[in-house]
Amino acid sequence: MTEPILSVRGMSKRFGGLQAVQDVSFDVTSGQIFGIAGPNGSGKSTLFNIITRVPFGANAGSVTLEGREMHRLRADAIALAGIGRTFQRENVFSALSAIDNVLVAVESQARALGFPQKVARAEKMLDLVGYPPTMHNMLAGNLPVYYRKLLMIASSLALKPRVLLMDEPASSLTGPEIDNMKEVILAIRGEGIAIVLIEHVLSLLMEVSDTLLVLDQGQVIAQGLPGDVIKDPEVVEAYLGGAYV
């Protein structure tokens, strides 16, 4: 049996009287795309928050990366240890150029490199996600949504993650852009990076995921092969029955 690269056990988060995430556990193996689905408010992004401790940690549970405990580390240490993350909104430095955004991440991960080597690494990450070289010097704040998303992903990859948590990368994109994003996700997996993918575009999630987990009201209601999970009656009622169009 393949040993997991990422193990999440019993993760829980409460806000006052609201149990946002309750006893969530799963394993991700190297190079796997692990999909997470669920209706709005089911706790998906909160789960990413407590795994990465951005902006808050869990009330209970543990996270290990290649056997090393992560849940007691600071958020920056978790990122540098190998758990990267992207966000629903395009989290970029608007006043910096595209390549300077990626260089900020390179500098955090590889301070000892010379400047030409840092630039080369930043360019490699931009190339990996399909970001056009002619747009390297454009201000990030002036970029369309799709390219800001690519830039955010490239910046996360510059930290050299072993696992990348991607939160709805296809949101607000057009049909052709969603197709392009699918290729980006597969290219990242092709680099040997495991991906945990939250996505409301169900067709994309089904096409790329090796395993699918479904949350409802903070709890896991199904987990397994995507084709089997999507037929689960509880999933159909909770997710497909009304919340997803």
C-alpha cells in the first residue's frame, strides 16, 4: 500500500455555537489529485484554513506531511515545509509586476540563490502554468481574472510544495479558461505534486480527481472513487439536489 504524503486526522473547527468542520480525516498520496466537493457553507474553505493555519488553526485534529507534524507550526513554516495553497480570490500583490510577484515567493524559499537563478526559477513557474512571457512585466493589478489566478498558482509553486491545496481555481472563468485550468492542474500533477482540489465546477472536478470527498455541514458524507461518490444518495440530496446548478 502506498504511504500517504499528507495525512489529515480528526480536524475540527468551531466558531461559538457553529461547528464549521467536524472530525474530517483523509489521506493524499504522492502525485494524487484529491477532490473535495460540497454545497456552499459546507466547510470546504474552512478545512483549508485549519490545515494551513491561514488565517486560523483547528480546535482539534492533526496534519502530517511525509510523517512530520504540521499542525503545531506557524502558517509560514507550514508553507515552507511543503504545503502550498491558493485562494478563491486572486491573492496577488497588485502593485508589483507578474514576475516580481513570483520572485517574492522564490526569495522566501531560496534566499541563497543568486538573482539570475531566482529569475530563472520564477520564469519556470510561470511557464509551468502557461503564463505568457509577454505579460511578465505587467502589473498584477491590471491583469484579467484568469491571469491573476495563474499568477497566484505560479507564486504558490515557487515555494516548491509537495502538496498544493487549490481553492476553486475555476471560479469566475469562461468555458475555454476552465479547459485551460484543467491542463494547468494536470501539468502540476505531472511535476509530482499532489493536489487537494476544492471546486464547484463539477465537470472539472470529476475529470481530474482520483478520489473525491464530499462535505456537508462540516462533516464527510462520502469518500471514494468519483464515479461512485457522485451516485451516493446522500451526496445527491445534499449537494446535487439543490445547491449545485
